[in-house]
Amino acid sequence: DSGVTQTPKHLITATGQRVTLRCSPRSGDLSVYWYQQSLDQGLQFLIQYYNGEERAKGNILERFSAQQFPDLHSELNLSSLELGDSALYFCASSPKGEAVADTQYFGPGTRLTVL
Amino acid sequence: GQNIDQPTEMTATEGAIVQINCTYQTSGFNGLFWYQQHAGEAPTFLSYNVLDGLEEKGRFSSFLSRSKGYSYLLLKELQMKDSASYLCAVRDLFGSGGYNKLIFGAGTRLAVHP
């Protein structure tokens, strides 16, 4: 158990819908990262937040957005869902996000299925 | 550009040693990580290298050569539970603020058989 929690564990929805994935980082960690992992694909970095502010953006679609709240939990919002958005979505956290030895610890993931 | 290459699949025998290679090309290198991921589960941190050389942690060791853009993960005394995907990830320095992001390879699926 990494100490990072994600809810829900599974989510099944229809095309065109909107969903929100939630992540709570490890106690004391200030950075949160979101990744997408499609079937047989590598982990694709989506976005990073550090202490409430967006710090880095990867290949995140415009239909996707995220935020980090004052209590440091983060939410990833996915809208106008398409079949291709079906994937495992992982959240990771790290103490700072910029220190040389900063290690990211991953949550258990949310499996999103779009029908 | 950014590119990380790992073999797609490997097989090995229980009790043996296996070496998983990773080559990378990134615009700014600031460390290399290895993660283990069982199917459908979260990646778990195995090792971190930022300087050239070998880092040993029990049955697992990781090596880095920055000049060659090369790393390997060595797994000794293989056990059935080591069957998993092994992900190589490079921290790529970017931006004026020096904020780092991880770029992951596609992973190597290791199957350990009796």
C-alpha cells in the first residue's frame, strides 16, 4: 500500500458523459500527477499539480481537466467521453515534485470503461 | 525528442537471473527509475539511478550509463511472483523552473516459469 488513494476503483459510463476521478496523495506529499494507461500501452503523463498549482502538462486532451484543492487532494475531470478514453487512470504523489531524488508513488488506479 | 526503448517481452526460469535493458533519448536527463507493475495494479517503485554505476537492493540491481543513454535492471534468484511488467522511466528536466516529469517506456513483460 503506497498511501495514495483513488476513488472510484471502477467506473462504467456511456459515450458523451462526464466523470470525475478523485485522488488523495500520501500524507505530506505536495505534488500530484495523473497518468493514463490504455490496454497494452505505457503510462502516459497527463498533468502535474504542486501545492494547488498546475506545474506540468503532458498529452492531456482539452476535454480533460484537473485541479488540486487546498487539502491537496486532486480531481481529474473527463468530459465528452469517447470509447478510446477507456483506460486505467493512475494518480501518483511525491513530496515535492522537483527535487532530484523525488520519487513518485502510485495509487491503485481507476479503471474507466466507456460503452 | 524523447524516446525510451525496452524489450516487449522476456521469459526466464525460476531461480535464474534476468537482465532487462532500457535505452533512452531525452532532452534533459535527471534520473532514471524502474517500477514493477503486476497486471491491473499500480506501478511500485523499485530503484532510482542518477549517477553512473550499479545500485543494489536485495535481489534487484539497477545500472546506469548516462554517456550511453542506457540502463538495465537485474533480477536474481527469480521467483514466480516476479512475473510482471517492468517499467523504465526517465526524469526529463524541462522548463525554466526545473520541474521534472517522468517519461515511461512501454514496459517489459517478464514471465517466470518453473
